[in-house]
Amino acid sequence: LAVALASIGGRKVALVDANMNGGHARLRLNVDAPYGILNAASAYHTSKGHASLEADLPKRIEGLMAPVKGTTNLKVLAGVMNMEQSRHEHLAGEAGLEFARFLLPLLSRNFDFVIVDPGSSVNVGLHQGVLHEVDFILVICEPDMTSIADVKEGVHQSVVPRVGIELDRFGLVINKWQDDLGVSLKEAANFAKVSALGILPLDTTGNVTRAGNEGISYVAK
């Protein structure tokens, strides 16, 4: 999505890898990123209360973002290197939540689109801060009822009551879609009680996986 908006749409896009199980943007997009989200969080927390450092913070954070080869309008704030980094005091708990609520408004002033990949978990403060700040949340599942049921449980029993987000900010996307599997997008959305947004067809050619393994977005390739 980020590559499509940047390379085809010509928009200025920031991609934030907030997967606390270990970020994959470096690998998937072949990004040369020695720094990432932990460095940005540390810069934020160590600058608080120091006027000169706070004034310089937006420039410092954008300097931590890496360009994506072949996609001039896209910059990536790479994720953590490992789960140990995700437990750092500047990312964990309330510190992570506070940082997310600073970072996203900052980026939205300088980029046309800010896309955040939180991974599959929303149990940490950073993710809850992200969910507060984004305009829209894409909920991804696969076309089987267990995956759709997980969406229903996650949205209605976890995210909405815990974070206090309006339900109209969610949209359901079904990945690896095939026809004639016994469930339609409308039926899935009705069951999950999340608005239907769209489908991503199953790639039977292997080209999407191959592109990722080569370190390039399928869209860019």
C-alpha cells in the first residue's frame, strides 16, 4: 500500500514499522536502515524538557528514516531488530504510547500518508498510541471462518473496549481470496461486524512472495 501510494500515486509517504516482534520492512523492502523506531523513541524521550533539543527533534526523526530504492517518495522508519529492543524503557508501556501519540501527528504534517504496520498484536502501549492517532484501521484476515472469528473477537472484545475507538474507523480486508470458498466479503463483514473494505486475491503464481524474497515490493517490481 505504501509503495503504491508513493510510486504510482506520486504521494509523499511515511511507512512506520511498529511490529514489536521484530520489524520486517528492512528485509521486505531491502532498506538500508541502521536506525529505526527505538532510536526515534529514545530521541523523543531524551529531548523532553530541553527546548533546543525539542526544536530539533522533527529534523532528527526524519533523519532516522530510510529511503526505499526505486521509490523516491517513500521513507521508512524501520522496526526493532529483536524483541529485546521492544522491551526498552523508551518503547515499552506508557512511554511507547506517549511516543506514538507524538510521532504520528509529527509525520502527518510532513507526509501525505502515514502508514503504520503494528504486526498482529495490539497489546503494547506503542500500538495503543498508534490506534488512537490513525484515521483508519485496516483489519486483515483470511477467507476462513476461524480467521474471521478472530477479527470479531479482536475488534469487539479487545481493541474497541480497551482503546475506546469508534467502530467506523475499521475496515475489513480479506487476504488470499479465492472464489467459491463458501463465504462472501459481505457475509464475512456481517459476521465480524466490521465494514467490508475489499479483498486481496490469492497469488497462485508465487510472484508476490518471490518479490518479497528479492527485497522489493511486488507493486514496485
